[in-house]
Amino acid sequence: MDRTEIFVAERPRLVGLATRVLSDPAEAEDVVQQAWLRLDAAGDDIENLPAWLTTVTTRLCLDRLRARRSVPVPEVEVAEQAPDPADDVVLADTVGVALQVVLDRLTPQERVAFVLHDTFGFEFATIAAVLDSTPAAARKLASRARAKVRQPASEDALADWEVVDAFLAAARQGDFTRLVQLLAPDAVITADDAAVLAGTPQRIEGRDEVATFFNGSAKSALPVLVDDRPGAAWYLQGEAKVLFDFTLVDGLVTAITFRAEPEVLSRVTRREAAAPRD
């Protein structure tokens, strides 16, 4: 394979990495395009092109993160707990919907170390090379970031109704990345018999599978309450036909049950959708 073919093959992975680091798909696309321009201008002595592209893309992301900080933010030491969980806890997939707010409070190096290790499983030696530091320093950065993420400020937590409405908005907009952020790793879709007869799937398991099902859908779903729980419902001619009953734990959607039994639908009432936070 020549350089162009390798880059095309690596591009989805690079865009995914940059999107996780920057939390901005459009900016991630720009960064990967910039990496391509650097590759086009590079010499012929690149031994491992995928690794080279990963390093360049990550460093470009780091530059973008640093540029976002108009005022220097002092380092804040967070007490670490022993043993260091870095080798056996993949925290980035389970921290909840407030992750983005917390990531924005991390220093650029903490953010890169945390995302590369906890999301993508990079070794600390590789992260150290990207950050021009040592493996021990990279490990400490990731551990410090993890401690901050584990202890988010109370104002970062979204209310259940905000999570539900954020999920529906992401579904309508086809924002797959946001859907994944809002779902627990073991998220599941189930349905009662009446809903299955109405055409809903009986069962879908796994975060990616649930996100794929909802991606670009739910355009006719409206925000509702059922027994004082926030949810959504598909309406036809002003009447609720299928309830989307959400189960949430620690700010993540763990289950969505489609319900169409008349007794359940009789308890459904309309509510106003959540206004997005600034």
C-alpha cells in the first residue's frame, strides 16, 4: 500500500481519536486533514506510518487544546488513591454524561493522556512520546485526570430529564458520538408485546447497537412524563402510541423499554423539552 492508501485506511480511526480528544467532530476533521498535509510534505523515512499519523494527529489536537486556553490555569493536585487503577479500569466509557464538562477542566496534557489511555488503550510509553515526557509522567497525568473525572463538580451532573432530552436531540440530529456518550456500555432496548406488535424491535443489546438504532431516528418522539419519570413517546394524531421508557443510572441511559399497553399509555402526559445548557 502506498501512503495515500494507508492514510485512507487509517483516516476513520484518526478522526475518531481526534473527536474524542477535542469533542468537536468538525475540528477533528480539520486536524486529520492537517495531518495529511504534513504527511504529504514529509520525507520517505517514516518507518511506521500508522504510528506516525497517530502521533502527528494527537500533537495537533494538543495544539488546539492549548490554543483554547486564553488564560493559564494553574495545576491543581488531586489526591490519588492506591492502588493506581490505570491498568485495569477503563473509566472513560463509564463516567457519564458530564464527561465533556469535566474534560474541559483538565489541562491539555491531562486530557490527551486520559483519552489516549482510558479510551483507546495506548501504552504510557507511546503517550509519553506524543507528549515529549516520560512514561511515569504520562501515567501520573492520566491518573490525575482520572481522579478529577471521578469527582466531578455537582453542577456538572445533568438531571434525568436533561439526559433524556439530550438523547432524543442527538438521535434526531444523527449525532452518533453524542448518543454513545449518553449510553451505558451494557445499554439495552426491550419492548412489551403490544409495542412489538406495533413494529418496535423486541430486544437490542449493547451501546453501539442501541446508538445505531436511534441514530437519525426518533424524529416524531415528543417529551413526556410517565409516573413522574421523564421519557418520550411516539404520537399519532395527537395520541401517544408508543412510550419510550428510559432507565438511567449515574447520568447514563442503561435501558429503553418500548411500551404500548393501553394502561401504560393512559398515564403518559406531555411535558416541555429541556433547554440545552450553555
